[in-house]
Amino acid sequence: MTDLTYRRATREEFEIAVAWAAAAGWNPGLDDSEVFWETDPEGYVVVERQGEVIGTGSIVSYGTFGFMGFFIVREDLRGQGIGRGFWHWRKETLEKRLDPGAAIGMDGVFEMQPFYAGGGFVFSHRNLRMEGIGREVADGDQVNLTKLTELPFEMVAGLDRRCFGFDRGTFLRRWVALEHGCGLGAVVDGRLLGFGVIRQCGTGHKIGPLFAETPEVAESLFAALQSRAVGQPIFLDIPENNPAAVALAKREGMNEVFGCARMYAGPAPALPWNEIYGVTTFELG
């Protein structure tokens, strides 16, 4: 289609992607657009026709790792092949932004798996969005939990690197201090055994990430975080390849409402999935 132009998005155009994501039911957080943009201002792109944005996407670079998301073509123009060329351009453009040999990850909707596989992505596992209702917890469930903003940043960043696989300091500094959120860490004998963040979204609250060395630590963090949204919908995106995360969601009476296929192009990072109870976001990894 010769009348299409692919290019970087402006800050205002990125808001189109966020609005379309909300309309599609992806339920972005109230602070997501600001934090996502500051993480990588060059990581958002659009396809336009005759000066009008008709598709969006993200190609966020962490240097040694990339992540693709926000792949949306305007609803009334789908099925015309617009997204196919745009998607391949996005992947090629992201590859140029990354260190040689770096992998790219993505969380794609299940029905698009064959398309992504044709573009070189290999299935890893399913990430499932689980929904529940926030409830009050006893103070005893919150023993040894500290606000992340009160902990040394490198302590938090170290555990994040372990569970995410790559450094994302710019993103993390903002994520642990969201205006409409709260981050908590479990510290025992000077060691951070796990941490999680809950943030307000268009509907309810999402918890992500939720990292913990043991199921007990994950349970304590989850209880404390969800108590900040009593009576409201809460969402946790669990990796299905962590049986303990599946068990946690089941114990909490949560139900599956959405899901994505985690896929990688290039060498998949060797992550401690048994310590990952909730992925951070479907958009930036």
C-alpha cells in the first residue's frame, strides 16, 4: 500500500494508542502513558494515511532486549492488510535499535500467534489475566513489608533485573513511585525477598510486577497490595508456567478474563519463572 507512511509517534499521538488500548478493553493504568513514554520516547510508532494516524505500535528498547506492544489498527480499517506491513517494519526498526543479537519479546493475543510465528517469534508460555475483588487483610499479613520508595533503589533494581532479565532502571524508578499506585517489598535480614506494585487503572487496579522467592512471600505481598483496592476489581497477569502463581490466583478466587501468548524472537531470556507471580505489563514486558 503505497499511500501508507510509517514513522515515530509524537507524544500526542501516543495518547491515541493508549486511548485505543482502553477502548479495546486492555485497561491501561492512569499513569501508564506518562511512564511508558519517559521509558523510551523513541519507542512508539504509527502508520498514517493522508496525514491521519490509522495504526499504532511500540518498539521499546532496553538496549540488550526489546519489547513490542500496542499493535492496533483502527477498527474500521482492519482486514485490509494495513497491519501486516506495519508490523514487519516495526520489528525491523526495533532490531536496528538493539544491540547485535538481542532478543525481542512480546505478549500477543492468542488468535494472532500464527502471524507472529511467521515473523520469527517462538511461543514460550501463556500469561493469563486473572480478576478478583480487593479485600481487607489483617495487619499481621503485612509484617516485614516496606514501601519500595523507602528502600535503596539498587536493592529493588537488583531483584528486578533477576526476574525481568535486563536492566530497566529508567522505567523502574517511575514504576515504584506511581502517583496512582503503591509498591511494597518484603525485606528479611536486609534481603529483598520479593516486591510488587499495584496501580489504579480505568477499571479497578492491576498488580504487576509481583516477584517473590517463595509462595509465602508472594501471598503476603499480594494480600497487602490488594487490600489497597478493597471492594474494587483487581487484576494479576500470571505466567501459566509458574504453578505457584496459578495456585495463588485460585486460592484468591480469581477468574481468567483475558490472556496473551509470551513469544520471543531470538534467544529467550532464562528467567526464574518460579519467582514470577505477575508480569509487569503486556505492553512493555
